[in-house]
Amino acid sequence: MFDPKLKLTRDLFDKLTAAAAQLGAPLEEFCAKVLEREADKVLGSSGKKEVSEADVAKITSKLKGLGYLE
């Protein structure tokens, strides 16, 4: 089985190489960490959690109690 590969522009490759070298990290490890972090950001922000009517009522009550709503 083959490992996945990505095609990068030479400029991006050079930029990643320089960043990894500045941190003293291996290039593959640095790239994997950066890509994982960015993928988590995208996936974490794309899924909206459903809010029930009961949750809305609780939040509204708390905000009224704090004086933010009348």
C-alpha cells in the first residue's frame, strides 16, 4: 500500500522547509502537525450543534437574571 502524497508549489515547500528548520523539527512532522491543526479548525467550526427550546429557555432565564435581558 502506498502512502498518501501531496503536490506543493516550490515556494510553499521552501516556506515549510524554512519554518520546520527554524523550529528544529523534521519537515514531515511539522507539516503533519500544521495540517492536522488546520483541519481540526475547519471541522470544528463547520458542525453547528442543535440547541433545544429548553436550552434557549435556560439561557434566556440566566441572561434575564444577570440583567442583560428584560
